[in-house]
Amino acid sequence: MGSLQLDDFVAGWVGGAAAVIVGHPLDTVKTRLQAGQGYGSTFNCVLTVYRNESVVGFFKGMSFPLVSIAVYNSVVFGVFSNTQRLISQHRYGNCNHPPTLMDLALASMATGAVSVGIGGPVDLVKIRLQMQTQTFLEANLNLKHRTGGVSVQAAYRGPVHCVGTILRQEGVAGIYRGSSAMMLRDIPGYCLYFIPYTFLCGWISPDGCLSPSPFSVWMAGGIAGAISWGSATPMDVVKSRLQADGVSFNRYRGVIDCISQSYHSEGLKVFFKGLTVNAVRGFPMSAAMFLGYELSLRALREQAETNP
């Protein structure tokens, strides 16, 4: 049976870092739109954030995902690749046997289930930091004024303070707020991520090529990202609302309650908030992710062959 290959985890880390740098500004816009803050259109949200917070506003909370999402992506690619090889070894007796559609689906579903353990807390902290439209000092001064001088903690100073505050106020369960919605988003979402990528990569690559070209990887990764994020939007809205909930008061009791309240107050269109941003953001972010992954994986394996 094939052994665990660590180069997939390392290459996944590189791909994750590349994706965060490319996709974080649009991710901030997506989060603000989905949380129901009254921005209206995507264009109005971009203008409002820029007018009130300048360019810096689009990069709020980026330091935490730059580190954590890189680790998260490392787990995603490492689990997917090793699970796929394990399935091929079990079914065909050869871990390098080309995977079938069912093989890819099983590996993708396993990846989606495992990823929530790390991705849930990462997304929660990222969203809480992105939702802040004021600095910690400004928020406390405003609340002191409104509450007659009583100091009330209204903002997070950074990722570590955010985690500490959530643990203190909501317990360990608070760190995994929205994880059920994330599971419902990611299990089908990763199927619509890795499966299109694998088939598109093979389709775009010229006949006779042993490995896909950088252009094939970039294009296939971008299209797969747009498909995956676009289709995941309804459950992504629910997840974002649940994770943004609890900053000032708890509005939702769970996934079903969030869906019900959102539908009754805003109609069916609420579940497609951020669809355009998700699809547009999904292309460059996933293109950068897969390109960073594939190129670094090749470099690692070439180095291993050169220095056995």
C-alpha cells in the first residue's frame, strides 16, 4: 500500500498562500454582501468599503488567512491526493492508476469532511475580522459615548484577540460556529472543484503531454474554482451569516433557522448574494492555487529525483 506523501501538503501550502494574496480583496466584498449589512449591489459595496476604509479595508484580516489558509490548503490537497492514491491502490493494486469519476468523488467528499475541522475556525476568525468597519479604539469610544462612559468591548484587536474573545464568550463550540453549514457547502463543493479540474486539465492539455502545461493548470483551475464557488453560494451565504452572528447578539439558532429567517426577510434572492463575486473571485483565486500547487509539486519531485 502506498505511503503518505508529504510533498502534496507542502505544495498545497504554497498554492494556498498564492490564492489568499490574489483572492482576499474580493473575499472581503463577498463576506460583507452575504452578512446582510445593507450594501445592496456588489459595486456599491466596493465603493462603500473604499470610501470609508480606503484600500486597506479590502485587506482586513488577511494576515491570519495568509498563514492559516495556507495550512488549511495544505491539508486539503494533501488529504485529497493521498486519499485518491489510497483508493487507487485498494481498487486497482496501483496507487498511480488513473482515477475514475467515482474515485475522484470519494476523495473529494473525504477532503470536504476533513477540511471543516481546520477551515471552520479559520473562516470564523477571518469573517469576524472582515466584518469590522471600525478599529478597536474607535468602536470602544463610540460605545462609551452611547452607554454613558461604560467601556464595552466592541471590536477585535487581531486574530489572537478574536480567538480569545470567542472562546471566553462562546466557549469551544463558538469556534466551530457555522461548521454544519460549512460541511454542507464543502462536501459537494470539493466534488465540483477537483472533478472539473481533473477532467478539464486532461482535456485542455495537448495530446502526448505527460503532464499539463502551466496554462492548462491555470485555465482548468480557474474554471473549476468558478464552478465550485458559484454552486456553493447558497450554503456559503448561510455559513457566513452564522459565523458573523454573535458579534453583538445571537440572531440565529442554527442552519435551518438561518435559512428560514433569511428567506422570510429577504426572499429567495438572499441565497444568491455574492454569486457574482464568488464566481469572479473563484477563477483567479483557484487558478493561482492550482498553479502554485502544481509548479511547487513538480519542483519538489524534481529535486527529490536529483538528490535521492
